[in-house]
Amino acid sequence: MSGTNPKSGTNPNDEPPPPNPAGTGASSGSGAEGPRSDATGSDGAGNPYGVNNPYGSNASTPSRYAEGEIRLPPNQQRGMVGQVPIVGVLMMVQGVLMVLVAVGIALYAVFMPQFFEEMRRDMAAQGNGTPMPAQMGTWFSIGTGVVALVLGCIAGLTIVSGFRLLKYRGRTHAIVMLCCGMLSIATCYCFPTALALAVYGLIVLLSGPVTLAFDLSEQGYDPREIQKAFLMLP
């Protein structure tokens, strides 16, 4: 009897073939799998997610600040940064009121000389005392014209300064305009509001956190990002 297996066609006395050096798992799924570089992480074998496993030991901790986000100093306080736009709006409103007063004074400078001239003629015709000088209307027109011009310039610069405050710009210019607004005492019309705005505005603009906010704006940060960074503080 030859000893040949009729089913397999092999000789049972023959030696088994040598193992595949490449690993049987590389060619078939019946054996043990060989090393898989795409399925194991750098910190150990058997990681099914690879090196980017968010739950593994090598997962990176997210930073507190995103790229380009404002990083404030430690223990920074919120302060009155959120009230800077309010001061800006109030300055623009105050500037508009001063413009209206300046226009009214300019109208006085135009029409009042004619009124003075008529009064001088009436007084001379009636002989009631010494008539007004002929230059009275001219002096009044020049004086009120200068007041209207100065007040109009202050009003325009105040409006511009208030608009810049909305973008956290022009802090020094705003402080100067708040002080110049006190010159409206000559009109007695805008002085009460100018005084209240000056006190409130200087308290806000001279605070430490507000100064830092303006410095960040000068560095190119967006005003909304500045407000967001400070509003997140306790």
C-alpha cells in the first residue's frame, strides 16, 4: 500500500511545509494577523483609531484660546469696557445739539445787526437819550459769528470722536473733546449736558481696563472681539 491519502493527494509521511515568513494573516483572514502600521498608534499596538484617537492617551488637550483670539493678562477685570460705545453715542448726540446751537447763533449774527440798526434809528428819531453806536450791529455780528464758528468746530469734532469710540479708537482725542465741550458754557444751552457727559466720559475713558481695550484696538483687534474678551471676564 502506497500510503498516499486519496482525499488530499499528499503523503502523510512527508514533512509539513515551512511557515510563510510574510505571515498568514497578510494573505488570508484565517490566521493571526501580522503587524499593521495603519491600525496601531505611536504609543502602543492595538489602537483601532490610529494616532489621531481623540480618546487615547496621546490626545492633545485643546487650548483655552483659539488662534487669533485675544489673550488678556491674568486677573484682568472687566471694568467699564462695555460702556465705551455708550459714551460714543452720547458724544454724537451732544455734538448734534451743539451744531443746532451753533446754527442758531449764526442766524443771530446775520439778522441781529439789522435789528440793532432799526433800534438806533428809532431812538435817534424820538430823541430818547444817546443813540446806539453805528458799529453796534457789526460788533455783535463778529462776536456771535466767532462763537458760532468755535462751537460748530467743537461739535463736529465731538461727533467724529464719538464715532471713533464705537471702534475703540481715539481715546486721547475723546478726552480732549470732552474737556472742550465745557466751553459751551458761553451758550448756557449745552453746558449742563456737556458737564454731565464730561464727568461720565472721563471716568470711563481713564479707567485701566478701558485703556487696555484701546491698546488692543491699536494692535488691530476687532472691536467685537475686544468686547467679547472682556465680557467673558467675571
